[in-house]
Amino acid sequence: MTREEVENGRDDMLIDGCEAEQRLGNAVPDGFNVNYLKVYYGKLFPHGDIFKWMSYGNDGKHPACDQSYFGRREFSFTLDNDIYLRFQSFNSVSELENSIKEKCPFKIDIGPVYSVEPAKRNAYTPDKVIPVERELVFDIDITDYDDVRYCCSGADVCLDCWPLMTVAIKVIDTALRDDFGFNHILWVYSGRRGVHCWVCDGKARRLTDEQRAAIADYFRLYKGNENNNKKVSLVGHALHPFLIRSYTEVLRYFFEEKLLCSQKIFSTEERFEKILEMIPDESITSELRGKWQENRRSSISKDDINVVRWEQLKHMLQSKKQKAQGLRMCVEEIVFSYSYPRLDMEVSKRMNHLLKAPFCVHPKTGRVCVPIDPNCCEEFDPTTVPTLSKLLEELNMGGLRADVDNEWDRTSLGKSVRFFRSSFLQPLLKSCKEEMESSYNSKLQQSKNSLSW
Amino acid sequence: MEIIGPHRRAPAADVVVLTLPLYRSAPPLEVTLEDFELFALDRLRVLKGISDGLSRGKKPEEMEKLVSELWKANMRHPQASEEVNKDIISHFVLRLVYCRTEDLRKWFLSMETTLFRYRFRLQGHEVQRALMAEFDLSYKAVSNAEFESVKDKLVQVARSMNHQPLPSASDTFFKVPFEEVPELVAGRRVFIHKGHAYVAMNQVVSLVVTQFRSNLSKALILTNRKWTSTIREPEKDRLTPIVEALCTSYLGPDYSQPREFGEITIKEIDQVAKSSFPLCMQHLYEKLKEDHHLKHGGRMQLGLFLKGVGLKLDDALAFWKAEFSQKVGSERFDKEYAYSIRHNYGKEGKRTDYTPYSCQKVISSTPGVGDNHGCPYRHFSEENLRAALGKLGVSYRAVEEVMDKVRNRHYQLACSLTFEAVHGSSCDAGINHPNQYFSDSQKILQSKNNSTG
Ligand SMILES: [Zn+2]
């Protein structure tokens, strides 16, 4: 029997209410499988909210509504047996819901709105099937930080390295709102090792690829690649206001108060050598190296060694700053290298890139891709995000109920759905409506004017 | 524009003389067949010079000087009005020449835009404002009160860019939606607040250039339609041969169709990789063998190169599968990667046959975390580049010469020097294309084989 079958078997026994299992009450074994997923899509997944969101007000009665809008959106499903279905599209919430329930996808991706229904794209010549709208999206993956985190590597995350994601959310979110003037921004836990960001303002959805690339480049600082160790290089006499704000409001605090000690950035020779490499002045590096190698033999100080060494480094650079040209930004360069967001640029630059839908369940962790509130993202803990099995357990606990509509409300998913609605969806739909009204009115005005000519 | 037979010289047309035309519509000028070709060739020399300058990574100030010199050398006419005519005529002839494929359009668009940019920069403020008005870029200047409120930020931006004069109250700033100045956004060269970029007078070139580029881009599509529908056939004995010859003679082959050495099989790749791949491809090839994986940028760069070298689609699929399946399994390969390989060969998606990347494209790429593509001379750290050259067996002295070119950002010259060191014979034409490196290398090796065998 495969592991899955074993689990299913146990699941069945639970439903049978086997006496011996009674003590466990409503426990559901950890894991991820089709049966769990079926219940999840049947009772918990907020199909209606996803539909409302992706309709951007076009599902209403207003004469300016574009009834074809939702139907031109590409969804793609990754199924249980690794079959990958691209270019799915649906004309109503029930079509969407039925298809999800029937196909039970392990992963749902959302693509752009095309000029025609993606499902019927073969009826058109390729030049007629073009992406016309797409949220501006960002994908930040903690594996891209492997050279600056020592607690985990690869797909693992823990509370020591997660602050890197918190930093990314704070820096990008503030810039999207204050600099670019966007208002409707959704942050989502990717279910395993990072975060996704959806910018949904009308003007964000209509950006061209070139404009998307420009925004992504505005955020790009990290220049390191596999063949170059210098990760960040700050040139010029000063930093751009966006970088100054990021540094003073976010990076410096997180670097000094969290990452420095949690990642033990200066604790071993190998680690501090990596930092010394970033200082282009022999005399300083050899002096610091001397201090730190000696220090290892007689570590009597009760202060954290990472803090002590960081202060020594700052002090030394400060005092020699005027002398050497390349040292002006050295402290900042180190902080930026160890904390500044690293974006997957390709995802943001192209309209037709797919991104996993919120509220999917990650097959490897069983965790739901829940929204993250950027205003208190430091409280977000990826290790306590509801798992599929926990949710089913909570469902079991309440027994069967008549009202099937709000089942999520009595599970720990409730908080996330409520947040999604109140902080993201409602304000978004309100402004979609306003935008629709005003563009409709100005069109009316225009046609009136042209009549009177 | 009307083209008349030879020997009948057109009278100077009665048009307003603008020193920097916007090429809005084809002028009512008559031109001899002779001038038709000669003017176009002169302009091509300018564009080709610009292309070389860009690929050598010249700085803006150097480009400005280069463009001005190229223009003087090729486009000057003793009579000012004649010079404008030549400018306009040659531009419209080249539109015909370069409208015919996506790649040609891209090249022409990029070179003409660069030419326009630097010519615009050379104009005085008065003319610049007049040109802005021509483009309908009537932005409101920032008021004194508003200037004072954001002055600190504007100063920070200016200080973050070397050589940008610090702003003062007497300077003019324009407040522009950020979407309209993507390149200033991308380079963090403007202060952006709530969706508006504060553009300095000396930066309006960016606004104008964006406009110029988008106009020309649309015009090229229209020209292409006109070419296929009303010019190519009727002119097949007169203009068509000239037009077709003009582009191949100067741009060189694009290596989309492997010709010279026919096919290459999987078995041979290993061997020719060692003997004839340029460093950028050799590096990707080794990484692929080592990691059994390459990220998107690397797959494109190496994949299209191999296509140009003569690897057939079926072999390409087998080749990539052999590597990737070791890492991700063959099912995932078929599902996620095979599509893009067929795509490169024009078998999926838009079914365009993609051309291998030129040096210019490779050099201007921006490899990020985990990426191995790009130009080693540009993207490797000095240390890694030295190591890579050492592995190729390049002598110490030659390495120093290469590094010297790298420091001066002459990446293609650095590659040519490597070619010479590896092959022990000169490379006078320089390296412009990885596939050219390959075919030149094969030529030399084959002639060596012939003489020894
Ligand atoms: Zn960790």
C-alpha cells in the first residue's frame, strides 16, 4: 500500500467512528492527498471571492461592465498525476467552481486576461491571442538568499530566516504605495519558501511589459550572479531616496536587531571573511581579521560576538571613511547585501507569466497560501499557517452543519478569508466601481459633445 | 516620397528646415535611384557605428561624441537643406529595408532611437522645448512652492547619480506619470512620489525618446504592411533588390539558419564545445553538465546557440532531456521544459523561428541569482574570469591583455583576444556573435586538419 492509501484508510476509519480511535477525537493525520483536497475545495476554498476579485467589478449590472472580462482570464491547473492544463477559462463563478471541484488541481495558477477566451484560442490566429491585462506581480523566494542565511538552505524556512521576507514585504509594499501610488496590493504566503505580491490597481493591470520591467529594475539592487561575489554595489555619492528610506526605516533595524545575531553573521572565520571581502582596503581588513582571530581564543566578553564585531567594523570604517574613496558606502553595502529584497525579475517583467493563486495548498507542506497583512507582517509566522489536515480536523470538530456557505468561518482559515475580504477585496471593488462610473460618465459626456457639434 | 529614375536630379524641395526631423510622414521629395541607395548606405554606416559603440559598453558621454562624429563623417552636406533631405530620405529608405522581419525592426528601432537620443541631447534648450511641444508633451512645470517641498529628495537623486548638477529653484522640473519615463524609473534617476516622476529639464530626452520610439515602432509595422501589399511585387525589378541587398550587406548573417557546417549530432557536442565554443557558451555547457539544470536565461542563450550551430530539434530535445532528467526527472522535463525548446525552434506558440543571441544581446543581459548566462567578460568577477581563462589554457600574458580590455569595457575585444590566444591565429574581424566565434573556430580547425591530414 502506498502512503496515501494508508492515510486514506485511516481517514475512512475516522468517519466510521471506530471506538479505539475515539480518544483522538477528530484528529486528521498530516499530509496532502486528493481526498483531503476534495474536501478543501468542496467546503473551504473561497471560489466566490476569487471570482469577485478576478472580475474587477465587471460582473455587475452597470452598463460599463465588460461581461467578457472574467472569461478571458487564463487559469492553469496542475493535476495530481502531474498533468498540466494551461489556458483554462471560465464564464461564471459556477463554471470555475465546478471545474476546480471536478479536476481537484494540486496547484492553480493565474495568468493574464487575453484579448479572447484562452480556452478558445485555437479558433484564432496567434496574433489575435494577446495578453491585454495582468496584475503587476512579484515573487520573492527565500532560496535566493542562500548565501546570506545560515540557519536553513533550499526550501526550508524557519523563524530565524523568515525576517528576510518581512523585510522584502516592508520595502516593496511601502515603495509600491508611496512611490508608485498603488493602493490595492495583496501579499500572499507562497505555501513554502517565500511570498507573492499582487498589485491590482487598474493602472497596474494595464502596464506594458516595458513599464513592468522598469518597476522591477527600480527595485533591483542585487547584482550578484553565480559568477560574481560582489552582491551589491552602491555607486555615487549618495543613495536614491527610495534606498535611503528602505535603509533607515527597514534594513538597518532588521539587520542589526534580528539578522546579525539570528544568522550569526560574524561567528566563524568563513562567515566574517565573506564580509571582509566586501571592504576594499587591505589595512582595515587585516586589522579587523587580526582582532577577530585573536578574539576567538579569549572570548570573555559577555556581549554577543556578532554585535561586538559589527560595532568594531563600523567604528573602523567610520574613522577611516575620509581617507579611502571606496569606503564611503561600505557599511550600507554590507547591510544591503544581507537584507535587501531579491526579486525574481522574470516574473514581474512579463505580462504572460503565471503565478499561483492565493488559497491554494502547497503539496509539499500542506500549508494554505494565505494572505499576509503588510501592516503587521513581522507577526506572520510561516510555521503556524493552517495546514490542510488541521483545517479538516477543525471541520470534523464542528460536526456536519447545514449552512455549507461559510464553513471556513469556523476553521482557522476564517481569519484569512475575512482579512482578504475586508482589507483587500472590498476596497478594490469599491474603487473599480468608481473607476467604471467615471470612465462611463466621461464617455457619455464625450458622445454628447460630439452630438452637439 | 517618390523615386525617380537616374540622371534626373530632383530640385531642392520647399520644406521647412528642421535640424532634427521627427520623421512623422514620408516627405514629398523626389530622389534618384542612385541617391536612394547611397544615402541609405551612409546612414547605415552611422547606425552600424552606433551598434558597435553600444556593444563595447560605451558611456553616454562617449556615445554622444561618437554619434556626433559619425554624423559629421557620413551625413554632412555643404548645403543645410540638402543635409536635412538626406537625413529624411535615408531614414525612410532604411525603414523599408528594416521593416521586413521582427529582428530587423528591433535592430533598426534600437539604433534609430539611440541616434535620435544623442542628436536631441546635442540641441539647445529652446529647440528641445520646441521638440517636446511637437511631440505633444506639454507637461506642467513644477511650481516653486512644490519644488521647495521636494527639494531634499531631488537633491538626493542628483547626488546619487554622478555628474548630475544639483537642482536649484531656477531649474525647471516636470511632473510626469511614471509610466511615461520607464528608463528613468528603471535607472532610479528620478524621484517618484505617488505615481509621478519629477523629471529635470536635462532628462526630458527620456520622455522624448520614449515617444519617438513608440511612434517609430508603430510606423515600422505599417511600413511592413505596405511593403508586402504594395511595394515588393510591383518594384521587384527596381527597388526590391536594392532593399533586400541593403540589409544583408551590413548587418551580417543572423545565424538563424545553420549553414556552413550543416548539422551537428549529440555525440559531437562534447568535443566541439571544448574546441570551438566561446567562453559564454562553454561556461553554460559545463554548468549544465555539472548541475543538470540551467535557469531560463541560460537555457535560451545556450539553446539558441546550439540551434545556430546546427543541432536539430529532435537532437536538441534529447540533449536537454538527457541532462535535465537527471535532476528533475524525465516527466517533469516533458511537462515543463520541452515546450520551450520546441518554442525556440518555432514549433510552439507564435511559431517564430528564434535567432541565436548576438554578443550585444548577451552583454546587455542581466543575470541574477542562480543565473549562469551573460557575457563572462562583463558579468564574471575578475577572479572567476581569470580562472576561466586559465582553464582554457590562455597564457598569463594574454590573460593580462584580456583583463585590460575588460577593464575598459571592451568585452567583444576581450573575447577576440581570447579567440586569438586559444587558436593561435588572428581574428581581424572581431567577435560580434557567439555563432560567428564558433564558425570561425571551426574554419581554422578544419584547415589545420586538412594541412596535417
Ligand atoms: Zn532558517
